Amino acid sequence: MKENNRIANENNKNNKTLKVIAARCPQDHVCPAMRSCPVGALSQDGFAAPRVDKDICILCGKCVRVCPMGALVLE
Ligand code: SF4
């Protein structure tokens, strides 16, 4: 968790935000990135592309590494 916090602090400092690029998501499955989020910031309606709650997200980047389609990006 310490490493997550360090990365999150760095990302906050760089004014990064987590973006969902829905066009990259096939939207035909339960999003595997939801399980990887340590704070429950990702949710999904049916098989739609996931939504991020920016008030909860700590910008750790775990979900970015889980999505094989690159639909979650920190920039
Ligand atoms: S970057 Fe992704 S995994 Fe990390 S807190 Fe935000 S939504 Fe959750």
C-alpha cells in the first residue's frame, strides 16, 4: 500500500486524472479492473465501460495496468 500511496501522491502532484476511454472497451464483460481498485472507485452498469468516482479515486494506477484494452488511462 505504501507504494500505491507514493504513486498516488506523485500522480496528484502532476495533476493527473483517471480517464475512461469507452471506445476502447468492448463492453461485453464484467470489468476486471473493478476488482483491482483498492478503494472501490470503479463501478459498472451492466457490461458498459466502467465509471470512475473521481472523489474516491486515489490515482494509484492499478486499474490502468489491469485493463488489457488500455481503456483506463492516467493523464
Ligand atoms: S487509479 Fe484505478 S485502481 Fe486506483 S483508485 Fe483510481 S480507480 Fe481505483
